Amino acid sequence: MFLNFLKNYQEELIISGIVLLSLLIIRFAIHFTITKVARKNDINEPRIRLIRRYITVALFLVALLIESFVFGTEFREIAVIFSSIFAVIGIGLFAIWSILSNITSGIIMFFNFPYKVGDKIAIHDKDFPITAIIEDIRAFQLHLRIENGDLVTYPNNLMLQKAVTLIEKDAIEDFSAEDDGADAI
């Protein structure tokens, strides 16, 4: 059975061997060039390994594509597979990007944010300007209390992208005093 397989696919196996050998030679040449350029520019070893890994993965995907054509897969079939894979990856990366962007902004705001809970700020957004008191800073968003008492959640990544003005430090004490007076009436 194995000999029958070799006879039936002899031409494809020879082409596959040539393709794989060619890609291994190309990979070696690219890795050598990357190492030489990186050492000349004093780039650290982990970054060199990372770029090498990217090149290896790209060449592996090229090898899979070429091998699929060698063994008789039609372009339409490959196009359907790749469009499906890229659609799923695109949707996944878009969803993850938003979450990671807000988490990263929350970490940046934790270490380097000039405002704190209780400060009254103005966010200069062309479409929806906000003047509010920072009630809480969370991993994904800020909780802002606007003057009419409504709670607004504002994404951390937008907070770092918009111009913000500090109106009053520790304004939450004034805000709660106003609430106490309003309850007494």
C-alpha cells in the first residue's frame, strides 16, 4: 500500500521535497541576515529570536499553501478556507483589542494619572463634553458622577486620548455635602 502511494504521488513528492528544501535554505539565509543586522545594530537576543519565529511561521504558512496546490487543491477551496480563518481571527482580535486597550489604559492610569478619585474634571470631547467628579477608577472604565447625579462610565482608553482639565481637587466632599443638603429639604 505504501509503495502504491509512492508510485501514485511520485511527482508531487519530488516537488514537495524541492519546495521544502528551498524554503529551508531561504529560512537559513533570512535567519543569518537577521542575526547579522541585529548584532550590528546591537539588538538584544530575545528580539532576534522573536523575529526569527515570525519568519519561521510565515515560511511554514507559505509551505502549506504551496503544498496544497502541489497536491491538487483548487484556488477556490483555499480562498474559502483563508477567508473563513481571517474572518474569525479578525473578529477575535477586534474584540480582544478593545478589552486589552482598556486594561492597558487602566494600568497606565494607575501609575501615571494626574487625577484621583474625588477630583472634578472636564473631558473635552467634541461630541459629548463631560464635567464630572471621578467616583471610581476601575480596570476597564472610570465612574464619573455628573452634576445632575447621573453616573457615567467612561472607557479608560478614551480617557487617555482626550484632553482633560482638572477643575477642582477633592471635589467629592463638596458634592456629598450638596447631596446631604438636598436630602434635608
